[in-house]
Amino acid sequence: MQTHQAKRVAVIIEAVMQSRLTAAMEDAGVSGYSVLPVLAGGGRSGNWTREGQVGRGQGMVQVICIISPDKMDDLLNKAFAVVERHIGVITGSDCEVLRAERF
């Protein structure tokens, strides 16, 4: 089966910022994404759990998308503009997809 190059972007952010992030992603041409709850973690401020709320909302979420490589720079710039002043992490990696026309 033939695969095609793509990019996987994952953003962990405070749940209250999710709608701003997904709006920025859509503005960058992202046609689909998944939102997952983040149950616990650790970072510069120490360890935390969902029960010990890190922010003023419902904890943290991870928003994941797969995009064509040509959308990567625009997406990273727009996502960083949302995350920059909040708790959050953005990662990007190479991946392969079977149906490139969907991304």
C-alpha cells in the first residue's frame, strides 16, 4: 500500500483555551482534529493531576491533527499565538498517511 508524507501536530493546552486553539487551527486550513483529556503530567511547576486542577477551567486537553506538510508553518505560528501566554506544549512530527487527499 502506498503512503504519503504528512505532519502530526499535538498541542497540550488548558481546556478553557481549546476553542481559541481549534479556531486558529481551522484558520490555518486544518480540516480535522481530535481532542483528548489529559489526566496528569509534570513540568516546570511540578507534577499535577486532573483532580488538582492546573488552571481555572477543566484541566488540560490535547488537540491532535494530521496535516499536509505545506500547512505546517502557518499552523505552528497560529497555534503558538494561542499557547504563548498560557500553559501549553506544541509538538510536531513526521508521519505517513494512506489517504493524502484527506489532509
